[in-house]
Amino acid sequence: MPFELTPHMLRVFISATLTLLIYFISLAVIQVVNRKMTDLKRRHTARKTTLYIATFLAIGLVGVIWIENLRTVSVVISVIGAGIVVALGDVFLSVAGWFLILIRRPFDAGDRIQIGDLKGDVIDVRLFQTSLLEIGNWVNEDQSTGRIVHISNNLIFKNPVYNFTKGFEYLWDEIKIVVTFESDWKKAEEIMLERAQHEAQKTGAEMQKRIRKMAERYLIFYEKLTPIVYTKIVGNGIELSLRYLTEVKKRRQCQDCLNRAILDDFGKNKSITFAYTTYRIVK
């Protein structure tokens, strides 16, 4: 009996051939991207975009091949789809979240974000999940824990999304020091301000440039970017709060550098003494 190629078998063959062809073309494009692009963030985005386009193209072409009666199929899909949406609400909400991330760009790969109680650097965005390199938790001062956390994309509809780096990669940080009432607190203030201004000179021009760029998109205006020291009388002395701008991902390094410099300068000045809880017995 001679072999006959039925219409059904022909569609299977064409579908498989198209899928494999698109798959190998996408692999070739990704290899070119890996060779030509040196910027890690752009390379990652280009690879993901290539895979998305290839997937949608394959689904669309195979769908056209197999749909014979569009009206009948659309009715069946509608009925089945309604049941699936009810049963798998969170899954579809995750897909909707993925579309929102792609279109609105609340964050991109490489951004430092917080969703709910989870904080980290975005390392991958997929159809159902976003992967973060976790920061914080048991590690203080926003440094990496080394863990990778996968969070569902539907969380962006249920929690506020904090982006620490989008548009402006700086944040306000504070160092608080309490000196005794007998100390020369004005000299302490001068030392703290001088050290902070020295650090600010390293990034001042770049900071201004980024603020101007951010102001083109958002209604944001900073009148004062230079460091400032606020004073407050507390129970055991005078509290000096140094407020300054620092790069998001270098917050701890900047804080460490300032603390060391301030400690050295305070140590050289005998008129400044740190305050701590003390008890005085009066007879």
C-alpha cells in the first residue's frame, strides 16, 4: 500500500519545520548578540527580546496552519479560556504583570527594587516570575545575601514597587552621632559637613546631570543637593544628623568611608566626646 501524506500529517510536518527553523534562527541571532554586545544589560535585554519574538512568531504561524474554521475555534477557545482564567487566576495575573513590566517598564534588569518585604537587584524577568539577587534580610545596609529569589509577577498588582535606581541612581542617607552637652558640637558639625562635602565633590557633576534628565520625565525638583547637618537635643546629649546623597549600590562603602574619617577627626579633637548612657549618683 503506497504511503499517503494526509492533510493532517502535512500540517504536523509544516508546523514542526517552522518551529525548528524559528528556533535555530533565534539561536543564531543570540550568538551574534553575545559576540557583538559587550554591555551586559543591553545583551541580556536583546537575548530576551529575541526569544519573545521567536516564541510569538512560532505560536502565530502554527496557529494559522491549524485553524480551519475560525468562528468555531474562537467559540471553543472563549469557553475554555473562561474556565481556565477562573481556575488559574494567579497564573494569568502573572502573565498580565509580565506584559505590564514589558510595556510600562517599572523596572529593568539591573535595577534595585523592593516589592513588599523583598529587596534585590533584578537579574531576570520571565513570563511568570521575576528573579532578584536578594539584598538585606540578615545582612545589614542593603548588601547582597547571595540568594536568588523568584517572585511572581502578579505581586506588582498587590504591592507597591520601589525602584531605587531608575532615572536617578542616588538616594539620601543619614549618619547620626550624639555628642555630650559639654562637647564643642559646632566643631563636630563642621567636621561632619567638611567630610561629606569632600565626598560629594566626586559625584557632584554626574548627580546634577542625572537630576536634569530625571526632571524631563518626572515632576521632581531638588533645591539642595549638598550635604547638611541637622541638630537635635536628646536625653543624653546633642544629636547631629548628617544628610547626604550617595549612590544606591555604594551606600555602605560611602557610609564606611565617612564614619572612618569622622572618627579620626573626632579622635584628634579633645573638645568632642561621644555621648552614651551614664548614671550620676548625687549625695
